[in-house]
Amino acid sequence: MTNKELVNAYYQMWNDKEFDNADKICHEDIRFRGSLDITANGIEGFKEYAKILTDAFPNLYHAVEMSVFENDMAAIYVTYSGTHEGKIFDYAPTGKRISYSGASFIHMKDGKIRNVNILGDLNSLHRQLSE
């Protein structure tokens, strides 16, 4: 799998909510910092983070707006959207449709995703959940 195919599989996993695929595309010792500014290590830590996010936004969708690849690195601009149906941070479910942006920096090694660092626009997300 090329690096571009690997990154596409990563976002497809998120959009399909098929996190068992993480075992195939992510390194077992993945270091992950998500758009909610939560850090997770290892496949199980990643899956726990994914559960937090998808419990809050069950229909969460990652729209890849732009991607740049160089060697074993990728920079991806993403728009996240979904409906707030579960508790997140201190916010009870609101039923509101949310949308916020993030910049993902992905490092790949030996055909797997090794590191993911995401800078999410948390100000926008908090503002939407508190209005």
C-alpha cells in the first residue's frame, strides 16, 4: 500500500467507524494526538479515543480538503462534521450539527501509520457546543 493509500484507508476507517481496521493500518505502538487535544498511545488507546469521539458524534465525518505527501510524512487539512448526540467535555448532548477544522500531520513507517498529530479548532467546537 502506498502512503497515499494508507492515509485514504485511515480516513475511510474513521468515516465507516470500522476501528478494527486500525490493527491493519496503524503501528501497534502508534502515538496519537487527536483533534480534541487528547493523547493516546498504542492501538487500544487509539480505539478508546475513537470511541469517545464517535460516542459524542455518532455520524462524525472526516472530509479531506487537502493533502500533501513527502517521503514518509503527510499533512492533511480536514473538516469534521457530525451531530452532537453524546456527552463530550462538559457538554450534555445538544442535537446540534457541528463542523470544525483540523490539520493532521501523519508519519508512516514500514507501511503503517506510526504517529498522528492533529491540531483541531477547539475554539470553534466549544463555541458551537455552548451556544
